[in-house]
Amino acid sequence: MKKEVNARTTRLGAEDAEELASQVNKIYVIKGKRVTLFDMKKDPPDSETLTKALLGPTGNLRAPALRRGKTLVIGFDADTYGEVFGS
């Protein structure tokens, strides 16, 4: 099932981000050159840490945000995209 949400018209806040995070096993958060991996099954972060990583300064889910199966990627890094999405 493919679902696309336009961030310009639909804002996803803290509750939406936490719900999305609860549906996946791994979350890659990319900020600049730093890539942080959260393993939501083995060692989930506390709510404050997760919210801080997923939300931008406006309080909305950071973009781009892509989900493939049980993996969520927040931000952009070509190497991480290649690893996760197999390109």
C-alpha cells in the first residue's frame, strides 16, 4: 500500500510522529552528516528523545520522511537511502 502525504498541506505534529514511530522497528534520523539509528524493538528511546529527533523547529515532522515497511527514514543522506531502499 502506497500513501503519499504532502507536507505543505498536511502538518504532522508530535502525536502523529509518535504514532508513526510506534508502527516501525527502525528509525533512521539524519541531521547534516550525522545518522542516528533508533531500534524501536530492542532499545526504544524515551518519548522526549524521540520527539526531539523527529520534529523540526516548527513542531512538525521533519521532511523528508519516508517509510518502507517497518523502517522510517527522517532527513536525507544518499548512503542511508541506498542502504535502506536498495538503490
